[in-house]
Amino acid sequence: ADLCAKLHADLQKRSTEATQEVSFKRALLDQCQHSFSVHLEPPRIDECLDYEEQYEALVKYKTKMLGNVRFIGHLLRQRMLSPKIIFNCTEELLSIGTPEALETLCAFLETLGATFDTRDWQGRQKLDEVFSRIELLTADSQHVPRTRCLLKDLLDKRGNRWREWPTMKGPERPSTPIGAHPVGAANDAKPYRPRAATD
């Protein structure tokens, strides 16, 4: 996304014609729409493959799908694409509703959240509607627990205003082990002498 922004800025410096800027953005938009559409459909995996090979194919598909929407999200954050695309993508993913599509939706909105989920953004009302639909999905038992967990996690991040959660630290270890004497204390300590028994 940063590279695309630099290329766009370079074109603006080298040419005063607005047509080149429009052509670059249009080509970028067409490519993103094509990639998004291609990765919406899960691949047809050969059933003759063993379990590990089928699983590897699914992982590759999911990696490409998530990477593609994150790339689109970063382009939107760089203002390289129109914000209207946000709702085209969210509507498409919500309408499909598969576990893969909803996981992609979470990755997409998480990438955009800090930039567009603000009170002064003109599309805030539509974005609120998207999150309202997501909240309903978290209570839908037809979706697998993992998907509902991802959706709830997304809502929690929004509730935290897209800030990173603080890293949980374990209990601090004492500087001196329990029962050990500080340096020099062993020499100063008096030896233990039992008292004589008294009647």
C-alpha cells in the first residue's frame, strides 16, 4: 500500500495531467475488485489428495484471501481508493456468511477501524449498521464457535477504540530468593544454639 501511494505521488510530480492520476487509481481499483471477487469463492480441492494436502490448500487460500482484504484496507487508509468500496466489501462478505467470509470481514474491518471509525466520518452511520449486524451474528448458534469468537473479538477491539490491548505480564520474581540471605548477611548471622531445657 505504501508503494502504491509513492507511485501515485511520483506520477503527480511528473505529470500535470489529471488523466494519469485517474488512470492509475482506476487500474488499481479494477485489480482490487478482481482479486476480491476471485478470492470470495473457495478453491475446488481434489478429493484424491490426502488430508494434509487438502488442509495445506485451504490454508493457502485463506492466507491469500486475508492478505488481499488487508491490502485493500491499507489502500483505503492511504486514500488510494474510494471509501464507498468499504460497504461494497462488507455487504458482499455478510451476504455470503461462510466462516471464511466472516473471518475475512473481521480482518478487513480491523484494518480500517482506527482510520474510518470516527464520529466525524460521513459514513459512520452505515458503519454502525454493519457492526449492529455483526453483533447479531455473535448470538447466532448456527455459526461455529470460532467464528463467533472472532466477531466478538472484533467488537471488543472497537469498544476499546482500536487500541492495542496491554500485554499481560507475569508476576515479578523477587530480587532475592525466598529464604536466602542478602550478600554479607551470612557472615553476620549468629549460629543457632538451642536453649537448655528448664524444669
